[in-house]
Amino acid sequence: MDDKEKKDFEIVLKRVGLTPAEAFRIFAKKSIEAGGIPFEVSQPTPRLEKAIKSQDYVEFNDSEKGLDWLND
């Protein structure tokens, strides 16, 4: 996520009264309950396709480290 996307995400979450950590916890719990992504994923947009093929990402083996990164 670039800085603009992170800031835009935080703005959306603030409107609904959530922090990034809380949103991630909700997403994780719903993913576990659903046994997968908790929303429909269909044909990727060109932007998503580019992101999927990109090597420009951060990988975490520990959810706490991921939350710490989001909160930095």
C-alpha cells in the first residue's frame, strides 16, 4: 500500500469509527468464519491484476507484525 492509499484507507475507517488494527481484526475473523475471503472476488480490474503480478508487497508471517506495519 502506498502512502496515499494508506491515508485514504485511514480516512474511510475513521468515518466508521475503526482503526486499521480493528479493521484488520474484523477482516481476519470474518475470513476465518468464511473459510476464505469474506466477500466476492470477481474478475480483477487492470489495477488489481497489476498489483497481483507485482513483486512490490510486504509479507508478514505474524499478524501482529502486519498490524504494527499498518499502524506505523
